[in-house]
Amino acid sequence: MTYHVLVPDSVHPSAVRILESVPEINVTAPGQMKREETLAAIPEVDALIIRSATKADAALINAATKLKAIARAGVGVDNVDLDAASAKGIAVMNTPDGNTIATAEFTFGLMLALARHIPQAYASMIEGKWDRKSYMGVELRDKTLGIIGIGRIGQALARRALAFNMTVVAYDPYIPPEVAQHIHLELVSLDDLYQRADFISLHSLITDETRSMINRDSLAHMKRGVRIINAARGALINDADLAEAIKSGHVAGAALDVYAEEPPPAGHPLVGLPGVIHTPHLAASSEEAQVAVAVEAAHLIVAALTRGEYKNVVNADGLKK
């Protein structure tokens, strides 16, 4: 039997080579496809490999007639309608290991840049200035980092922060205490984290409980002068509320790599705000990570189609219903 795999996003060529090496698989991987092109191709597709650019929403999924599996070359599956996939018996798989180090390192870089105003000082130099007084920073040593969500990336970030002599506290209701004890951090309540942390880094998935969790009320519980880093999901933050807290001086600054809408629309309340660092969703964009997630996604699809082996299925509960 021959299976058709569609790769409508630009992934590392290593993934395509793996798929092409399997006799039972035909691959279509033209690079970034337009929405209408993907919709036209989907009825004849047995499996998809996507990144964040392709929206596997209900319309796309319902247009599929043969689709068995979707592999996301990355961790987050916010761009996949899991309910629609489950209703049609389509397994959705992710690649949670490949970009852990890239994201953790980038997040730590954002924290350093935020603490020492590095991007702003660089921009000032480019403008021909020599302004040392405006960019007085703070050290990470002896500061408390609060990590919300202590999965693979949160744990990797914690290890790096501990190496910088930071105190690390974390909130995650799904992580057993022994995991925190193993990496020498303290699990605390969310309120306790807000009150103690000098820096807060977000690493949660989007759920009904976490959406806009950084809002007017939670910001009011935080220590004055806190700095917030988000390289996870833009929708974790109420942008207007954070902007107001920065303007008031309650929050010293923020470093953001992700946005609820990408790219952020004109007039976004945080873009251009002094004290806020912006990057265009770069945390997982290392050469090593892009190879790793692409290769892992390809192997997931090969195993699913040719051997009936499904790993890293994020909608397993939905498929059982």
C-alpha cells in the first residue's frame, strides 16, 4: 500500500529525505503552500507534517477524506483543531524534545537582555549615542526566578538559572514534587510565585485556566519591579493590562517572543513601549532544533503509516471517546 504525505510548511530537508527513503510513502513537499493549495490537496492525503504556519482547523480537517495522522514539527498544537481531528479519528502528534534546549537558551537570553537593557543600548549606539546612564541594569545573581509551567523547557531554564546563582520557584499543578526536588527548585502556589519572583517566565500551554493569566488582577499581586518573559504562548498575557502595568512602573519590563496574533497587528499596546523587548517568535529557531523536530516528525509519520505505531499523541483521550 502507498501512502501520500503532504508537507505544506517549510521543514528541514532531512525530514523529506527520511520520508522519501520509505518505499510505501509518496511525499509532496513544495515548501510553504498557500491555504487554498493545501485545501485542494488535502482530500488525497494520508498524513500531514506541519509547523506553525499551517492552520489545521476544522475546515481543513473536514476536507480530508483519508487523513490518519498530523505531526507537528514542534511542541505546541494551538494551530490544530484537536476536537475536529478526534472526531474524525485523526491522531495529532507533536515533537516535544527537539526544541527544548533552543527555547530554554533563548528564554535565558531574553532574561539577560531584559535585565541589562542590551537591545536598547545597541539601538542607542546605532543612533550615534554614547549613553551609559540610561541603561543601568540589574544582576541575575541572588534574584528569584518564578517559572510557570515546569515541563521540559521550564526545567532546562531552571538549571541554567541555578547556574547563575538565582533562586528558582515554580508553579505547575501537574508536576510531581520529586521532579522539582531533583533539579533543586521549590514548587509553590501561584500567588506565592507572584509575590516572590523578580523575574517570571511563562511556559504553560493555553487552556481555559491559563488564557490571559497575566492580567490586571495577577499583575497586582506581583512584586513591584518584576520583569516578565514570554517565549511560550502569546495568549497567556492580556496585552493591554501588561502595558498599563509597565506604564505605571509596577512592572519594570517584559521580553516577548510570542503574540496572541502573529505578527502582532498595528497598534499593539506593547510594541514600541519603552522597557519591552520584542523578537519575532525565534525561540525554537536554532539550526539544531529545526533539524531535530523535522526528523522526529518524519519518523513519527513513518511509524504511524507503515507500522501502525503512534507516539506523542496529544489527542489520545479524544480518540478513545
